[in-house]
Amino acid sequence: MAFLEVERRTLEEIIPKLDAELVEIPLPELEKPGGPAIELFRKQGGAGMLVPKALGGRGASPLQATRVHRAIASRSPSLGVAMMMHNFSVATLVENSLYGEEGNELLRAIVDSRLLMASGFAEGRTGAGILDASMRADPVPGGYRITGAKKPCSLSRSMDIFSAGVVVPGANGDQRRAIAIVPASAEGLKRRPFWRSWVLAGAESDEVILEGVFIPSELLFFPNCEAGLDRVEIGGFCWFELLCAATYLGVASRLAELALVAGKGSHADRALLGIELEGGMAAVEGIARAMGEETRDENALARALFARFAAQLAVERAAAHATELLGGMAFVGSSDVAYLLAASRALAFHPPSRISASKTLAEYLIGGALKLC
């Protein structure tokens, strides 16, 4: 079985023709702002890959989804990241559908109209928790008016729907957290350039601003648990950690593939690339398989986090090793190697960071509670 063969075969099963289209386009073209990758994903029906077959979607399992993400990110890191945010939002709706029909109409619309969802959660603010939202939803007759901003926000230009964490003020001064579903065409929703890096520029990670945007009451969802994460939120975050890890394993795998095909280094050098990346992917796949059986509780999320951080370390080591094997002439002869190396490091920036999560994970290992919010 060749390197990445399983992942690319799974991609062909879930989103036929997409890999063949991506492989024909040079990496710089796929990664630039306004590149073709996101629209190719939409055109091939990728938006509905996680939507259950009963609702018209492809019904990809967690295991299939991780393989698809690795395959796609090995072709276009920016598309992998943009897809990751869309699929996190969709997966949360799918988790919600396990306990009722709320949100099923939206899932059907995502499939039928090939809608893309941007995710406005876990903002990039130092010291903020993963559920600490800066956007506010004020109750008004018939619904809510939302004010605030999310930056960076992938899919900011191509999105049809903006999903976001908000705080809802109460009459007695308290606040409740909620999830808002906002049409991207809503009056008062604006985009502003934010992403200044050349790395992952194709993911459209700019700022989304909401200036008193009205949504009806049925487009705001409250969790079942205020003190911590409820089971839908835990399920959604488990999905996110798996898709995140698989995506960046895909980026590092592209570097490894270049070294393997070129026959760089010794047998031991090349085997080490497989040991790192296949070991990291095995951890991710183990959690993905377990998601069909496990209760959505803090134990499930802790295991997902351990797998994500194990994959993160594997990505760091393998990307650096593959780049060294490829050598200086490959590095200076094309921008691809430097680009992929830089893109692979971005896994460390997705929430929660290993540094911020270390305290609660260490305490969890000796019987403490997992506290991420």
C-alpha cells in the first residue's frame, strides 16, 4: 500500500474527481487569495460530506473524514484549513441531530444548495477560553441583534452561512452563551482584510464584522449545560481536534511524499517519516473509530486532545526531517518546500494551544476535571 493511497482512495469515494482536479493545479495557484480550491470543493458537493445520508449528504464517518482531510491538505493546505472550519460547523449540527431534529432543515439546505459555513468560535485573544465569545446577541422583538467581530475567520469571502459563538445578556445582568446562525447576505455583515501572511492565504481568513445583524429566534441555539460543555459541544470539539490534526498531518505528508519519491536520505531516514506520520495518523484514527461508540463526555474530549497533540508533535518532527532530507537546493529551487514547512507549523495556533491546555490535561491525568472554558 503506497503512502497516502488509503486517504486518496477515501477522498475519491466521498468527493469524486476532486483530487484529480487539485493535482493538476500548481500549489502557489491553489494557495493564493481567490484561488480555485474552495470553489472546486463546492462544485464537487464537498459541503455535504458530513451530512447524514438520510438528509441527502455523503454521510462520511469520522474515520473517513479524517482520511479525506489528510488527502486534501496534502494537495492544498489552504483548502484543508477552510474545509476544517466548514466541517467543524456542520459536524456540530450533525451532533445536535443525534438528539433531535433541530437543525436538520439547515443540513438539508447545505447539501441541496452546496452552502459553505464559516466558523466564528475560539477567537484569537490571549488568555481567552475556547468558548469566550466577544460577539453579543441582544434580544429584540422576534429575535436577536448581533454585534461584534471575529478575526481571523476562514471562508470569510466564500461563506454562505456564518456560525458563531455569542453571549446573550439577561435581565438581571447575567450572560448566557449561545450559537448564532447568520446568513452571509444579512444586512450589517461585513468583511475586512485581516490576514497578512502569505501562508494559508487561500483559506480566506479575514475579519467578519456584525453591526446589529438581526436573526430570528429560531437561528439562535442555547446549550443544555451552562457550567461547562454540553454533549453537543463536546462532540463538535472532538470533531474539530480530529479534523485539525488530520489536516496538518496531510500538509506534512506532502513534504514527506516529496522526499520519499525523490529517494532522499537512507532507508532509516525515509522509514522515520512513515513512523512519525503514520503513528500520528493512527492515534487520530483510533479516536475517530471510538467516536461511534463513546459517550460525549470529558473523557472523550481529553482523548481527542491527547491524539491531536501527539499528531502535532509528529507533524513538527516529520516536516522538519523531510525538509532536511530534501536539501537546500529543493528549498531554494521552489517555494513549495518552504511554504509547506511554514504551513505545517500552523497546527500549533489552533485552539486550544498545547501550552494553554497543559495544566488541565496534567490535572486530568491524576483525576482532575478537564476545564477548557
